Amino acid sequence: MLKNPIFKNILQTLAVALFGFVLLNLTFLFDFLFQTLITRFINLFTQTDLMMTYGWYPPFLHILFMIVIGLVSWFIFKSRLGTFYKATYMTVPTAVVLATVGISLYLWPIAAYSLGALISIGILYYFYRTKQPWLYYYTVILIGITMLLVGLLGVEI
């Protein structure tokens, strides 16, 4: 039964969704720790409440975290890990980028959804041009739809 390609593909799609969900939860916990450590380090030098005083500070932290995830992702995607593992991990940078866009542009929802769609379509086009495995497409589409639903339903991250 495991040798049946249809069954194998169904198992892979379910596993990517399940393990991707676990990775996303771990990623957002890491984001909390990352932002907390940076804020506490900066608070050693100032008594100002940075989150409330400077409007640029929270988006700056999100963008900085996105850069950290981008650097980690670069190493993972250049590694010799298999397609399944890379596709599962791809839930992380895709969700982080789309969440950062959504958080940064939440006052302009049309701009946030449009930019998110352009980013997702751009990633899918890159996969098409470089002839990447179907599991990568699935991951981007899954996360894109999930993040769209998060935005439309007003779910808070």
C-alpha cells in the first residue's frame, strides 16, 4: 500500500500540513522569544517603552525576525535535505513573510492581500521556471490560503 504513488502523495500532503503546523507554532514561539530578548537588551540602555513610544519599533522587530528566518531558510534550502523536509520547512518562511506583510499593512487590507498574492504568485512562478517538485507548490498554496483565511476571519496571531 505504501508503494502506491497516490497513497504516498496523500500521506505527504497530510504530513506537510501536520508537521508544518507544528513548525509554525514553534516559529511563532521563537518569534516571541526573539522579540522579547531584543526588547530586554535595548531596555538595558533606556527606560522608554519602545512598543508604545515608537510606531516603527514593532514592524522593525517583525522585519528583523523575517530576515533571521530568511537566513536560516537559505541554509536549509541549500542543504541536502530531501524534498519532503524542505517542503515541510517551507511553511515557515512562507508564513513569516505573509504574516509580516499582513502585520505591516494591516491598515490597508487591499494592499496587504495584493502584495501577499503577488509574493505567492512570484514564488509559484519561480518554482515553475526552475521545475521544482509539486510538494513545494502545495506548501505555498496551503500557507497562502491559510494566511488569507487568517486575515479574512480576523484571527489574531
